[in-house]
Amino acid sequence: MIKGPKQILIAASLIFISTVFLHAQIKSTGSISGKIIDTEAKALAKASVTITGPALQVQLFVATEENGIFRFPQLPPGKGYTLHIEHPGYKTNIRKGFNIKAGKNIFLIITMETSSTGEKVISSAYNPSLNLRTSKTSLNFSKDLIRNIPMSRDLHEIIKAIPGSVSDEKSLNRTSSISGGTLSGNQYYLEGISFNDPITMYPLTNINIDVYEEVEMGIAGHQADTEIADGGYINIIAKSGGNDFQGTALFEYFNQDMQKSLLSKEELEAVALEKPAGINSQKDLSLSLGGALWKGLAWYFLNARYFNWSRDFNHINWDQTQAAGEKYMEIDEAPHSEFNLFGKLTTTPINKLRITATYNLTSINENFYADQLENYLDSSAISKRRNEISHLVIGNVYYVMQKNFFLDARIGYIYRILPLRYGENTLAGEPRLYDRYYDVYTNNPSYQDIRTQQRINPGITGSLFADNILGSSHELRFGAEYEWNENRSNFWRENPFYIHYYQGSIYAYPDSKTPNRTQLYAYTCGPAEGASIQKTVKSRISIFAQDNLTIGGRLTFNLGFRANYSSGNFPGQMQYGSADTYGIFDTLPGLGLQYKGFSTQAINALNWINISPRIGFAFDIFNDSKTLIKGSFARNFEYLMHNHFNQLNPVSPRLSSWYWTDINYDQIPDVNDSYTALYLADDPEVYTLADKLDTKASAPFTDEYTLGLEREIARDISAGITFIYKHKQNILAGVNDYGSGADEAWKGYSPDSPLWEKFEFMDPGEDGLFGTNDDNSAFCYAELAESPGNRHLYFTNLETGFRKYSALQFIFNKRMSHNWQLLASIIWSKTWGNIGNTMTYNTPNDLLYSEGRLDYDRPLNIKIQSSVILPYDFVFSAYFNHRSGSPWNRTVTVYIPEDAKYWDPGACYTIPTEEKGAKRTPAITTLDLRIEKSFTLGKATSISGYIDILNALGKSGYQVVSNSGGFLDYRDPDNPTYERYVDYSHIYGPYTSRIIKFGLRFNF
């Protein structure tokens, strides 16, 4: 039986759904509303208002109320809507050319002129640039803008184009930091259903760019109907087809011959590189069809896309590196192939009811798993990503309950299977090897893994409109959602062991007494498929409410809240024993059941209850609908991801570590060798969750403040300036508590810990030479002998942890009219804090120079996207981006003296020598161009060809390791030595190509 707060929240949500008026201006729709008056400004009741449009497929009709008000909510985004207004004794008023955008409301005041002859007044529609009744900051990318701008045909590229977004530049993650948010702080919607990966909150599946009717980009000031997001939200509205059959076939292509290296062959050879790294070739074929199954009743849209690309995989050759005594780089081809299938069926059996069903399939194959390509790996240490399949099914029902009461119900289901097996070059039966000097792995990846995910997400929303209540009008918005998802990881290793090398020697951690010492690790997992299956389950119940209250037609308050109950747990599980390849498990100190078979009972991991206020205002300063001041405040709590508690699962793969002294020098672990425990995986026999997790841990949250001014400069032209400030705190992190729990956790990582001591030393500085002007006194923390030694990770809210973001954001938007469009943004920002990508604090050294500029800090970020329709059916488009470089800081690795007062005499610690972001990589400026020519072949048939010139400015250079740090050896404190990191000044790949890409589009 459910007890306590969870029971209360569930009961409240059920009562809420069944009794209150439901939300809303739905995420995937827009609306038109207005007031019909006569020439004396008196409201006209019972005026007949009809709306039609290609995206609507049918016509809708309403009669104005006594106050002259009419509303058409839940309109699919699209162009060319027409309003037809009639009233006896007045001229018929026809307004053509309204453009509906997702999340936007067009409010009109229409004056009817008297007439006795049935005359008609036909005029072009005025589409207001400003969204007058919301405080949120958002942009809408139309299908035309997406189609014309020269960029890769991928959702990630569109996200990168959002003002203020900073890409993580990883093709697999396909995400960005938006407005200073974390990479996991964005929400991705298709047809009002989130398709975030509940593990990481990155997109869970690919949605082909050819199915987009429009994408709404939420930058800040998200309202109550938006799920948990400390960054942005990306809302994709898919095409629906229409009464007339239409189709598009598209082909895009480039190869190596269509690329020009901007560095000469001699320049590349001078730095021992053969060619630039990057995409070598790409083929993309897409076919879209849309039309009516039954005109006036049911419509369809279908798309199929196949594309592949091949990129360079710059990697280290382990054998050649060890033989040459320096890193030896090789280039292999890393191909990617993908198939997408999309279908959407829309039916309107009656005018009050619209039903849609949507399906998306994605299938991916890679010989080398793209997520691992950026690491220093031998080709044998890469997984292959074969036969990945994901299915996404969405159902929506829109229903007009009464004239001012509307309902939307929806459900989404996602299933994904991602097999990550060992690659063709892997030595599966061998131990994994790591050379910590060269920072290179070989033999095999961590383990083989078949990941399976399921997510189901029903919700119900609606809206009630009420006018002239206490002198104001209201859009009452309410809703409820439920989410359940499961993650299964089927992982195994034939050989569970993993051994450290140093500069080609297996004896990676020698000291004066044991020159034959290294570190030996072992993974906790079974030896074959099905032997270890980790399961995590998460559920969420959310309710929200919002009143958009407008006073005097000029001032709107957005007053709302969102309440969430989230729960994560581990079902009962079983794991088989690990393979004892060397027959040494019984001799390794500290082991219990870590490497033997065991089973677990169901465990409740985390429960969060949060209430998030969403408050804002918008004020029409001059009462002309053209100048708007707005502001907002929101407290956004972090989404409960599987990553928050996955590693607490007793079946989660872990490593134990020992110092291994190879007594007989045979370089093979055996029972006659000596072992000393360093870090031990949890023993399932004594495992308790409370030992790993602060049971009072609560959700991290971000307080967001915005204040902005928007102005419609002219028809279809607007500009806005917005100040955004965010403060994230209560951050959940893992700290080393030595197994002593919350009260003593500070002793594992705090600089005040009595178990750690400052070790002061001289750093030779940037030049690496002792006795020069840039020498600096520095220190690290060294672990004392009285320390318990074994690291033990404990998850808790780090009270001192924070992230902050402030930005001044300027956006200029010219919608497509008079044959041109332009979207330009300039963002001045600062992203700083003391918690970046590192979320684990094992030693006090992790807090050295911890505060500074964070990884996605880009003080200046300029983006300009534009298209111009030229004579003779030519279209010219450009995409320009200038952004500051990424912050970094110098580090050194210090070996402490071989003194018995230390827990590990002669141990090494890697520490920063300056604050975060003390240095910055060079700024990047890019310009991509497109020229397209169309030819009309018939009434509804045309063909167009286009050429993209990517990197038109000729940006070129080398990716160089700039960290001037190195190894400082104070094991003999009277004779310290210094050696540069082996990869200092290493050039591991040039960026140099200008690419010419060809595209052909056939419309019929």
C-alpha cells in the first residue's frame, strides 16, 4: 500500500483529473482568438466566424458571444489560414494569410462595416510578431527556414542554431547546453510527447528532419505545461498531409573529391599527418508522401529516409606506440548507416474531434561506436554498434467539450534496443590494458552490453477560457501526466581483468622496494551474455496548473505551478559469478561475494517530491501590440534520471583494484604473487542502499530570472533584448566517505579532513624548468597512513556546489516576406561555478581551484541565418557563427615522497595549477553557404538543385594538446624531476577542409 506523501499526491492527481477544468494551448498547436466590433467599438454577438487552412484540412465554425469574443484553439501550425466573418447588416470580412505557430496565440480586433448589399471586404492578414500573453522566450523555426539553411540534415544541427546554445560536439549525444543549462537539462518533444532518454536526458531516438512542419525552441521562461527543464525545450510538430496529394524526393551527396584541404600535403606531412580528419563521404536519400485517405475525413503523411556517412577515426596504435616510445596515430574509416521510417495519420470524424496517430522507426549500424571515437583508444578497444532499433508510437485526441472548454489526451510509447558488442579487432579472452603514460587502451572495451529501454508516457490536458471575471480575462490551464520507464543492461566479459602499464612496462607503479609493482583491476560481471542483467525502473506523476490572467487587454500575468512525484527503484535481480581467468579470486584480499553469483530483492532507491512555481508577466507598454516588456521567475527541479541512481544498483558493473607485485616476474597474475587492496567493489552480501545514498537527498534545482523588452519594428520584423540569470544548487554528487556515512563524509574529500595533509612543492611552471622566473609554490593533498584508504562513494547534496549563468541576449527576427528572411542573435554570457562535468569527489584535490568558468562557457556567441529569394527562382542562404573558445586550465601529476607517514608512499595525484577557465582555446568563426535553383515542370511539379559550400571562410588549423603540465616526481624530495605529458603539443588532427555538397529535390 502506498503511504505518506506519495499516496497524497497520487490521490490529489486523480481527483484533479476528474474534477477540474483541464489545460491548454497544447504544445503542438497554436491558436487564433479575437473580438468582433462595429465602427463604434461595440461588441457584435452571434457573428459567424469560419476558419480554413491547408494544415487544418477541414473548416471550423464558431459564433461570437455577447462580448464579441471568438476562439479557435488547437490549430495545427501552418501557413495560409483564412478567417471568414459574417453578420447580417455588415460587410463580409475575409482575412487571408494567417500563419499559425506552435505555442503562439494571435489575438485580433476586427471592425465590421455596415452594409445592406452583402459586400465583401477582403484583406491580407496581419501576423503579429510578438506573443503578447506569455512571458516565455522562444523562437519558431519553420520548415522553410530549416529546409533552406545550409546545415547538416539533423536535429542536433537545429539545436546548435538556437541562440545561446553551445554544442557538446558529440554526434552520439546530439545535444547542447542551452541558455547555460546542463546537457541533461533540455526537453525534446514530438507531437507533445517527450522523447528524452531517461538515463541521460539526451534525445532517445532520431526524428528525421524531413517530417518537421515546425520546431518551437524554448529558450527561457518555460511555463507550467513544460516538463522539467533547466535548459531549453525543443518541440517538434510533424507534417500531417492535406486534401491534395503531395510528395518530395530528396538526394544529398558529397565525397572525398568534393572536399579541399586548406593545408598542403607538405604541411600535413611536416606534422606527421596524412589527411584532415572529418566526414569523408555522405549519401542521403529521403522520400515523403502526403495526402487524403478520405477527403474531409482522414489524411496521411509518410516518410522514409536512408543515409550513410563515413568519417575518419583517428586512433592510437598500441603496438607501434610502445615500440616507438611515443604516440603513434592511425586513421581508419568509421562508417555509419541509418534508416528512418515515419508515418502520421490524422482524422476528424466530427468538427469537435481530431485524432492523430504517429509512428517513428530508427535503425542504426556502426562498425565503430561513435561515442568512443573521441577517446584515446587502440582500434581493438572499440565496441561495434550493430542493429540498434527504436520504435516511437504516439496517439493524440483533441476534443472540444464546450465552446470555451477544450481537451487533449495523449500517450507515447518508446522501445529501444542498443547492442554494443566487441568489435572485430577485439581480443575478447584477454585482459583490458591501459598505458597511463600514453593514455591509451587496448584489447577490448569495458564489457559487452545489450541495452534495452522502454518508456510509456500518457497525459491529459485542456483549457477553460473565461472573460470579464473581476475585470479580467482568464485562460485557465491544468493538466496531469504519468511516466514509467525501464532500463535493462545485459553486460558481460569473458576475462574480467584489467591491468595498468606505464610507458610500455607492465610495472606501472614501482617504488624503491617493489620495482615489479602495478595495479590490477577486475570488473564485477558474468562471463557470458545473460549472466549479468542490471535493471532500473523510474516512474513520475505530474500535475500542473496555470492561469494566464489578462487585465485591460494590456497586462498579462502567467501564474502557475508544477508538482512532480518521481520514484526510482531496482527490481529483484540476479548475477552469475565472474570468470576467474587466473585462479586468483580466492587469494585477493578484501573479497566477499563481489565475483560470485548472487541475487537481490527489490530496492526503492530515490523519491523526490517537488513543487515548482512558474510566474511571469507581459505588458503591452503602448497598447499597440508592438512593444512588450516581460519577465519571469521559475524554480526548475532536476529530472530524476536513471544516471542519478544507476551506479547504486548492486548489479551495476564495478571495479575492484589491488596493487599487484609480480613476485616471479612472469607478468601474469597468479596465486604466488602479492596483492594489496586499494578500492573494493561493494560486497552484495553486506550491501545496503543507505550505505551508498543519503536517504534525505533531494532534487537539485535551478532558480531562473528573466527580464526582456521586445519590439515589432515593422511588419514581419521584430527585435528583443533579454537578461537571463540562473543559479543551480543543491547539486547531487558522489563523495568519498570511507564508508562512514553522511556525518563523516567530509573526511574523505574536504580540505579540512584530518586524514589528508598538504604536501607543498615547487612547480617549474609553463617552461618546465626548475629555477626560472615562472616557478611557483604549489601544493596537493596527500593521504595519511591513518586513513582507512579504501574509497567509498556516497551520494549526497553537495551544499557548497553551484552553477551560475548570466546572459544578455539580443535577437533580431525577420520572417519570410518580400523574398527574404533573417534570424540573428548576439549573446554575451558567463557560465561559472565549482561543479562542471566532474560529479565525483574522491579526495580534497578535487576541490582545488574548483571555482571558475565551466565547460560550456562561451562569453560571445553570434549566429546569423538568412535566405533571399532571387530572380529566376534562385535562393541564396547563409549560416554564420562566431563563438568564443572553450575554457581550460593547466594540470600537473605529482608523485609524493616515499614516506611511511602516507597511506600510499610514492602515490601520485593530478591537480590543477590554476582556476577553471584560466585559459581558453581560440575563437571559432564559420560560414556556410547555399545556392539553390528551382525549375517548374508542371502545375504541382518542380525540381530544384542546390550546392552547399561548408566552411566557406576557409577556417583551418590543428587540434593541439595545449596542456603544458606534466609529471612532477618528488618521491625523492631532494632530487625532484619533471617530465612533460607525452601528448603536450601533440597534433592529433587538423580541421581544414572546405566541403562542396550537392542536393537535388523533386516536388510532385
